[in-house]
Amino acid sequence: MYSRAIVHIDLDAFFVSCERLLDSSLNGKPVLVGGTSGRGVVAACSYEARAYGIHSAMPMRMAQQLCPYAIVIKGNGGTYSKYSDAVTDIIKEHSPLYEKSSIDEFYIDVSGMDKFYGCYKWAKELRSTIIKETGLPISFGLSTNKTVAKVSTNEAKPNNHMEVAQGIEKPFLAPLSIKKIPMVGDQTYKMLQGMGIEHIHTVQEMPIELMERLLGKNGIAIWKKAQGIDDTPVVAYNARKSISSSITFERDTIDIRKLKDILSTMAEKLAFYLRNGKKLTSCVTVTVRYSDFDTRSRQVRVPYTSCDHTLIEKVMGLFDQLYNRRVLARLVGVRYSHLVEGAYQINLFEDTEEMINLYQAMDKIRNRFGQNSVRRVVTMDTRGVGMMSNPFNGLPPVIPAHRRA
């Protein structure tokens, strides 16, 4: 039977590691990267900081209470992108087929290499090359599929490696916490925990039909992963199927006019990126997170479009439906999904040739003089909102170390 060989690579505490390359005095000390204000969150933390119970996505204020002596760094997305690109170039040069799943994670398909060289030996040499040329610590796991490879990487950390050979995937996973399975988030974990399911071996012994009744399609996927089954291929290039923009406020707000102006700006900027990338969307989603962290989203399907006036109208309509608690808002966001290639076709019942020409003229000015050179009046006070680099350049989206407003 044909056996796959998948390597999962993870750059350990990536943002922190980059900062330490720039400032060696940070070595061996608890370091936090993220928002430096009272409302900021931890984007990354060193292993020294994790010893205090700190983890990513934790409020920065709480992290500083757990470790008052931690060094807090605001972070620089451009710096992290540069180091990520350097690692990508090395992997691209040496690998037969790789997938960049995030700024600091990669999958490499080395199936068949055992016949000529040895997959594990090759992966260790690649790791050594990356460490030598970039100075970044790196961990990897090698197994027969993406799920087991990723789990083994996490078990190998920090700055180490592990192989889970064919036939021992299931016993390897069995004693681990159910939360170690990719796609088991906090809510799913709490639900499973409430039913007495703490470890993967419990799911391994359950009928797949029971998991389906409990969690639907996700239950089937989790059951398969628990068995060490994952046929997901390594995809060299995967065109983006969605683009989004969100912002967390420095202070929670109930100013509806401000919220709508920011959402309008996001809708306008994202539509501009669609047109520049020759993309159309058919699904609009708006998200609101309240001050009590209650997060609600609503979406609507639309005819394929990339025009501001159509999309802003849909965004405003979704927001009016969503924002009904009259509670302070902490975060708002817009997402366009179900993207396809194509240029906008005039809606003969609603749009005019003049409207299409206007969009083309505005985009030409923006591309020459900057995205803020032409704006709607309602977006004039929201400079900087929704800005990003080309989202359709084939690279995974860069996740800033912080983003507040």
C-alpha cells in the first residue's frame, strides 16, 4: 500500500524569535509580543513567559499580572514577513512540494523520497539549513498525513523534531488531550469535556455515528483525525476564497455612526482589493463582538459583484440586523467570501456605464496616488482602517502582531 510522508514545520515562538535576532538581550527572558495598551492582546510569547501560564490571545493586562517582569514588545509585521519570506525561499529551493499554511507554518510532501534518501534524514538536514541561514529555532514532525505531522510537531517543541511512523499513528495520538487535535477549539473542547471526553483514546473507541450525532460533520472529521486518518493533500498554491478586515477598539463604543463609518470604510477598501485582483464576491459577512465578548455574525448571498455601492448597502443592512443589544461594541469586521475570478458585469437593471467608468477612474487614481486619495465622505475620519498589502499575491495573509483602534 502506498504510504505518504508529510513534514509539518513550525517556527517556534516566531514573533519572539525574530525580536531576539534583532536584540540578543531578550534571550532567556520572558517576552511578550502584542498590543502594548491596556486593551492589547498577546500575539506571541516566549517559552519563559509560558511557564507563568501565559498564552497567545490572552489579554496583555492579564499576562503582565501573571508575569510582571515580562518584556513587552509592540511588534512589527513587516519584520516578521521578511524572516518568513527568507524561510520560504529555503523551503522552496529544497522541497519537491510545499504548502505555506501561515506566516510561520509549512507542510511538505516528501512521499517516495525514502526510496532514494530517507524522509526523516532529509527533513533534519532541511531544518539544519534553515537554522544555519536564518538563526530561527524550528520544530518539525514527520508522519503519514497532515494531522499527525502537526500534532507530532507540537509534541516535539521547542526546537526539536519527531517522526511518527506508519502504523503507530493511532497509539501515538491515544494518550494525548483531545484538545491536541487540530480543529478542536475552546467551545468544542468544553462540550466534549462536559461529556467526560478528555483524551483522544476515548474518541477512538466511540462509534463514528455517535460523534456525528453530537457534533454533526465536525464530529465525523474529529473522529477520523482521532484515528490518525487524514487524506488532505499538500496544496502548492491555494487561491484565496475570502478576504476580510476587522478592528478592535481601544475603548468599547456605542457610537453607531462611528461603527457604520468604519464598516463602510472596510467594505469600500475590500471592494477595491477585489477589483484590483479581478475577483468577485457572492457572500458578505459582518461580525460584531460586544464588550462582554459575545460575538455574533450574519451573512447574506449576493449576485457576484465587486462594486462599493452594492456591498456597502449589504454591510449596512447586516449591521442593522446584528447590532440589536445596544451594548458597547468591542470589535467589528467585514468579510467577502465565495470569491471567483472575473471582472464586474454591469447590472442592466441598476447600474449605468457611467457608474462603472467612475469605479475604473477612482481605482486608477488610488493605484497611482494611494488608497486614501479617493474616499467617500463618510469614511474621511477612518484613515488606516482596512489597509493591507495585495491579498491575492499567492501568499498567506500576514497577521499583524497587534491591531487596535
